[in-house]
Amino acid sequence: MFIKIRRDTLIILFLAFILILCGRLITYVAYASSTDTIDDGIPISGIIIKGNDVVPIDIIRANVKQSGLRLGSVIYGDILKTSKREVSLEDAISSAQKFATMSTIPGTTLTPISVADVQVDRSTGIVTVTVIEDFSSVELDNSGG
């Protein structure tokens, strides 16, 4: 039932296992400590909306995506590459701010968002949109029938 293994064979197998394990460990440590930048760029990983009360998150997110800041887009330094075009990241951010202020309350034409601030984290690809809803600036049409 028992397999006879000589002691010197067992020691050689154990040393081979330790060498393979150390080689893998050194490879992982070398990769983790490398400071090379990835040439693939930083992909946009998500959009976070803050500060909204009335306008739904999905509407604001859809409007911000029109500027190019959406999944599938990649940041290369100061350039944003989408599936159709390349734009400056600053232009995409200013367009996203403009598009976020055009978000309406569902079923109406009211645009209560007066200011939108868009931040892009260039290391993680997370887009944070902070909006301020100001109903004192909303023009209401009281000519209902």
C-alpha cells in the first residue's frame, strides 16, 4: 500500500518545489513593484452622481455619457479616446458639465440643475458629477389649459 520513496529523492522534490515557489514569488513582487505606466490608458470605469434630489440619476448619467465620458472610452494622458473620436479631456469635461445642466425632470421641460461640476480621476477612471438643483432659476409656464 505504501509507496517507498528514498529520503534523498524526497529532499530533491522538496527543494524543487521551494525553488518554483520562490521563482513565482519573485515574479509577482517584481511586477507589483514596477513603476511602468500602462500604454493601454485608463478606461472610464463608472459615473457617480451627487447632489441630485428631483432629477433621476439615470437621466443625468445618460446626458454625461453624450460627452464621451462613458464605458468603453479610454484616457491617454490629456486625450479621451471614444469608439468614434478623440477629444481633449478638458473639452469632454466641459461638455459633460453643459450636458448635465440640460437634464430635465421626467415628463416636463424643467431643467432645475443650475451648476454641474465634473471631476475625472485619472488613476481609476471614475467620473464624479456633482450637481446643484436651483428651483428659483426654473422658468415655469403657467398657461395650462
